[in-house]
Amino acid sequence: MTQTTREQAARTLTQIEEVTAVVLPEPGTEIVALEAATGDRQDAIRSRMAELDMANTQSIISFGSKAQAELQVISQEMLADVKNKDAGPAGDSLRRIVTTIRGFSSSELDMRRDRSWWEKLTGRAAPFANFVARYETVQEQIDKITEELLRHEHTLLKDIRALDMLYEKTLNFYDELALYIAAGQAKLDDLDATTIPAKIAEVSGASEDDQVKKAQELRDLRAARDDLERRVHDLKLTRQVTMQSLPSIRLVQENDKSLVTKINSTLMNTVPLWETQLAQAVTIQRSREAAEAVRGANDLTNELLTKNAENLRETNRVVREEMERGVFDIASVKQANEQLIATINDSLAIADEGKARRAAAEAELQKMEAELRDTLASASARPSASQPQG
């Protein structure tokens, strides 16, 4: 709600107190007859009786009409004002502001909720960004609706004052009807007691030539008397309906006063409370986001500490093992020594084997040489075929 709207609502509170403090008078119920009236009231009844001309039918028909003229003026002004209004009922604005607040769902803020497939497909903004945008939209709607409520409040205050005037004019009309009814009834009593009996006497005492004329005047007088009686009866019915309209006006006025008070309470108390709660929701979410960031940083720090400790332990183990190792591993030295001894043994065995093969070969060569020598000797001693045998 804007500061201007808040200030106007505060100023309107004084006007509300003024209109709600007005106490409307109660209407009277008794019609005071001319004989029982005194002073100004008796003079008022007689002045209204003077408006009647029994020889003029129009005066009988319009008897009491002047009392309603002022009431019609104020009623027509109120109806014209209603026609000129372009704003809807104040209740609609209240319902719209409630709907707006209810549509503001803080569940959208849950950063841990799983996004729907549609949100993933459309790549919707982060929940908090959506929330802030939604908050700004709701704030604009609240400002607009509160301005409407303020206009409704001013209109209702104007209506309440107009209803005060209407009630006053209706009450005056109600009292005027009582005077006209009393005047009409007094006139009827005078006609029945004085005027008509006198006219009857005139008819009876008239000459034969004037008797028809006098009789017609008597019939006209009685017809006028009956018209007046019907008119007085209509005025009594009108007075009864008017009396019923007075509490109706008060009821409408009380409803308007209650609604004005409710609107003002909404503007001064409820809307600021809603705005405070919405602002708190945004602040709380920002705190949650900050806490999430801090928790992420702490988790990362703890993870790094754990990983570094593990890496330090592993590296220290490798380094210490290498530091504690000799230049040569004893196993490697032993294996190398065994391989060296085996190599020497293999060399000796190969040498012995070669020596034996050479000795065997030498013996074989000697044998072969001897055999060759013997063969050659035998060949030399055998005689040839050309020599005679002895």
C-alpha cells in the first residue's frame, strides 16, 4: 500500500467516527387530531385544511402531495449519483485482495523440491527469482486494490451522509403525512357534522326550481367527501409504508457504516500486516539461501579437510616406506646372488662338459689315426696282381 493511500485512510478515520456517532431520531406513531392538538401543531393542521377546496377535485387529488416533493428531490439525487458510479461494490475489492494474497504460495520457495518435467523442459528460472517476481506482482495488485478500497470508502461515507439526509426528509414527510391525515380527517368530520347537514337543509328548503340544482350540489359534495376519504386512506397507507422505509434506511446505513469501518480496518491494519508477512517471506527465503550457501561452503571445507587428511596419510605412508627402504632390497640382492652363483655353476659345468668332450674327441681322433695308420700299413704289405706268387 502506498504512503499516500495510508495517509488518506488515516484521515478518513475521523470522518468515520463522525458519521458513526450520528444517532437518528425515532419516528412518532400517533396521529394527533385537530381537537387534541395545541399551539403550532393545531395551526399547522388548519393551514393544511385550508388547502382543500371541496368544489375543486384537483385539490382533493393533490392533497398532501407537497409533503413528498422535497423527499423526491433527495431520492432522485441519490439515484442519479448511483447511476454515475463506475466502481463496483466494495465487497468485490475485498474479495479480490484476499484472492490475491491466497494465490501467493510460499511453497514455490522450496529450493529442494523436484522441478516438474515442464519446468525442466522450459528451463524456468530459479524458484526464488520466480518468487520475487510474484511478490512484486502481488504488491502492485495490493496497491491498486487498496486505492479502489479507499475510493469505495469515500463513496460509502458520502452515501451515509446522503442516507442521513434521506432519513431526515423521510421522517419530515412522515410527520407531514400525520398533519395532512389529521387535516383531512378534521375536514371529513366537519363535512359530516356541519357542511353536508347544512347542504341537506338547503335542498329541503329550496324552491322547486332550485331544488334540482341544490340536490346536484349535495351529490357533488358527497362525492367530493368520498374522494377525500379515499385520499385520506391513501395517505394513511403511504404513512405506513414510509414508517417501514425508515428502519430500512437505517439498516442500509448501518451496513454501510460497518463496511466503511471494515474497509478502514483493512487499510490501516490488515493490508500492512499482509505486506509485512510477505516481506518476511522474502527475507526468510533470502536467509535460507544464505544459509544454504554457507552450508555448501562448510560442506566443501569439511570435504577438503577430509580428502587432504586422507591424501596426507597415503603420501606419508609411501614416503616413509621409501625412506625406510635400503638402496637395494635384500630380496633383490639375494636373488641376484643366487643368479650369480647359478651362472658360475653353469659356467663351470659347461667348462667341464667342454673339457670332457674335448678329451673324448682327442681319444676318438687318436683311435681314428691309429685305424688309418693300420689300414695304410696293411695296404702296403699286400702284393700286387702282376707279381707271381712264390
